[in-house]
Amino acid sequence: MSRKWMLLGMVVAAVLLAACSVTTASPDKPCTVNCNGAAQVTQRTLSVTGEGSVKVAPDIAVAYLSVVSRDPYLNKAWDDNNAKAEAVIAAIQGQGVKAEDIRSEFNVTQQEKYDQFGQPTGDITYIVTHSLTVTVRDLTKVGAMLGAAQAAGVNSIGGVTFTLEDPTAAISQARALAVANARDRAEELAKGLGVKVGKVITVNEYNVSVPYPAADKAYAMGIGGGGSSVPVSSGTSEISLNVGVVFEIE
């Protein structure tokens, strides 16, 4: 055999060997040479979303109240605000709210006046704000507390939120409903497709909705007069969440 044909034979053999080394397994063509890179069978899965929600009666109310004082002299605004804030806190406690359920925030700002040309006039108004976050545990006294606080000096109300002090049990109940809903949906889909639901591959929880008290206060416009009990209704709160579940198809 000439050298030319020998070299050609070696090249063909090398090509055939390389082709076999990357051959992957399949049901009708098993790999027999260098099978370390054999392809894995793709896992068949079914993805669903489960929803769960429960309605619960709130057990606390959180009110955001403020006493706002304005004056060209800081000491006058300061003293006026302190006197009114003390009266408001006393009125709130007189409605059965404990001291530990009243949290204060104190703030002083200044507002400069401008003329028609947008130039500062040199006149300054000092604004002293004493904000109170009040937790009311007896919901039957929320209206009376608001009326008493306003009569004592509150002139800005950021709102009232009804919620649960501890929503853990309600969240667990909603989670159980969401998981059961996901299983039901998977079984319904599998039945329509003519397959069977297998083991759970992954689970993710998201969109948890709980009526927590607002973190920020949006102050309402000043109010005056009145002082009568405010008619309020706590209603019900809804706690909900979603779960995403991936099942194996048997």
C-alpha cells in the first residue's frame, strides 16, 4: 500500500472515531463508544399557580393624628404646640388607650414668604408638628377617641387603619388554601391531558397581601370645631397569597 493511501486511511479512521465519541444515547440507538457525554432524558413537568385568601375581623386600629402650630415666632408656635399635644395625649388616654400604644414624632420647619416677583420678603412662619401614632385595641372606642383627640387640639388626621396585631395564623390558613388550590389545578390539567401528576419539583410563594398599618402618614387638611364621636366601621380584612408549584409528570 502506498504512503498516500495509508495517510488517507488514517484520516478516515480518525473522523469515524471522533463521530462515535460524541454519539449520545437514544432509545433506538444506544451509545457504545465513549458514552460519558450521553444526553439525559428531558424531565416532563407541569407548572401551576395556586391562590388562597381568607377574610378576618381586625383586632386593632391604628390612627395617625397631628397637632400643627404656626407662628412667626418659634417660641410661640413651640409653646402652643406643646400645650395642645399634652391635652391631646391626656384625652386619648382618657379613652382607655395605654401610654405604650401612643408613639410621638416631633418636627419643626420654617416657611419663607415670597412677593409677587418670587423674591423672599424676609417674613418667616415657623411650623411645629407633633405627630401621634395611636394603637386602639378596643375597636368600640375608635370613634370616641378620634372625637376626643380633635376636641383637645388635633387639627390634622392622616387616617385610620384596621388590621391584625398578629396575622401569622391567617397567613398560614391562606397558604394552606393556596397549596390545595395548586394541587387541584394540576390534577384538573393532568386529567385533561391524559397524564398523571407526580412529585413536587419546586414551590415558590409570592404576592403576600396583609393589611399592615401604613408606614407613612398622608396628612389631611386641618379641621376645626366638632369633637363629637366619629362613626367608624372596622369591617373585615383580606389576607391573600399565591404559590407557584412545578409538578413532575409521571
